[in-house]
Amino acid sequence: MSQKRLRSTFQEAIHSIKDYIDQHPLEIKTIEELILKTHSQIGINLLHQGFRQLYGTRIKEYELRKRLEAAASLLQNDEFTMQEITAKCGYSSQSSFVRAFKDVHGITPGQWRNRYVQLLFQDPY
């Protein structure tokens, strides 16, 4: 499949699923649920192969990255505690969340929040 061209109906299904992930990054869902929610007519194996072919990453890795990008946005305001953000992102343990966040962003969620807060209050002169 690596060099084969995906049929346009499959490409549309894959784009639809990617768009759904982009619009609902904190929603935890299985591959089957993604297919159902987007009314896509595509098999699981073809979705996995096609997604990687079109976007250069596995679908679950893409979902995780989007979820942790949303977490970064949540950290930029003090509306939610670290525990609340951890839960919103689908993690039962804060240490797992911190590890995943650091893998994607290169710093811990606490460092991210502190860096953003410092930028907000930094004197421009």
C-alpha cells in the first residue's frame, strides 16, 4: 500500500476522521467509534494504512499529539487545576500525563504553565 494511491472515497473518509480528531481533541474514542462518528465507509486496516500514508503518522499518535496540544492550551490559563487537565486528557495518573506531555512538548506541564505565566507578566521594557 505504501506506493498505491488511495481511492478518493477512502481519502475523504480519512480526512473526515482527521478533521473530527482536530475538532474534538479531548474526546477519547476508539478507531471504531471514529469511523462511526464520521459515518465513514472504511475498514480499520485501510484507515490505519491510509492515515499513515497521508499524514506520516499513526492515527493514535496523531490523536495523542492533538490531545496534548489541547492540554497545553488549557495550561495557559488558570481555569483548571493540573488534576482537572489530567482527567480531561484521559489520564488516570498525573505522572503518566506529565510523561506524555513532556514527550510531546519537551517540558513538563508545570514548566509549560510557568513559562506562559512568566511571558504574560514580563515587562515589555
